[in-house]
Amino acid sequence: MLSFEQELKQYFKAHQIPFQDNSGSFKKLDFAFGDIKTKKYFSFDVKEKRQRYVTRNWPGVEIPEEHLFILDDLAARKVLAYAPNSGVVIRDNIRRKYFFFSVVTLYLMPKQRVNREISKNVKTLKGKWLTDLRNGQCFDTLTEVFAGIESYLNTREDIFLRILECYGDYVGEDVRKGGITRRPGHWSVDVRETR
């Protein structure tokens, strides 16, 4: 099977989409494309689930293996550095599906963070996120993935500036109501005491 990076390069070229290939860099996200002037320039990392996970190696994981994806904490932090026009695209080679996580979903969705021991020259730890693929957008084709990215870019302003309630409906999370009903008088007090 062609690597996901190679598949994406072929897709960009076949569809004549100008793109920036940063896949050889450890500091940048793998790919970027779009129009900076219209704020539709998008950067993303690409990941693959190449084989099934042995869940007994990950104590406490509650996500069924079929939906489990293990993401590097550092990779997730790189996505944040390119926010708000950034995300991760994952190809699940086992199910032959693609998953898109915008930076917003990546950071709001429930996850379990763990430190994995690594032993190279010295023993150290590497941060990992145990994530549920069901919290991303699932697609059958790359064309659908790019439509999902376009939809995110078109709704980004609403997501960041207009939606007041908790954003997202995530597997493994129960958002309940809390506090007292907010009334107009509360805002007057807030303005008077904070300005």
C-alpha cells in the first residue's frame, strides 16, 4: 500500500492543487495548501493507523481497539502552533477510512494522555494521546476529506466567535448543565467590576 504521504502528494498533483510539502521537517506540519489572502490557507499533519493496537499494552484505555488511535502529544502541540487553520488527517489502513480532526476538535474532544517509556541512548518519556476516531469526521475518500477541511474553514468564524454553548458532540463525554441562569443584570455587574 502506498504511504499516506505519497497518496496525498499524488492527490495534490492529480487535482492541480498547489501545496507545500513539509513532510521532511520535524518542526512544521506535513502539508499546507490554500489561499493566505482569504484566510483559507490550511496546514495539517498526516498520520496512519497501520496495524491493530495491542490494548493490554495501554492499561486503562476504554476505547474499543477498532476506534483507538494513538497520537503523539508533540504532534498535537504542533497543530496548535498553526491554529486556527490546522488539523490532523488520519488514514486507517485497516478499515480503509480517513479521519479529519480540526485543531478545535483535537483539543476539545475527550482523550487520555499517557507517558510512554522509550529507551534510545537514555531512558526517557514520550507523551501520547489515546483518542477515539469516532470524534473525528470519517470519510471514504480524500475528496471528501478536502471537502471537510473546506467546510471547517467556512464555519471557523462561527466556531471561534459566535457559538456560545459547548462546541462538539464527542464520544466519551457527557456535557451537563451547571450554574444558575444568567440574566441581563449579571452582565451589568461584570462590566462595572471589570472595566
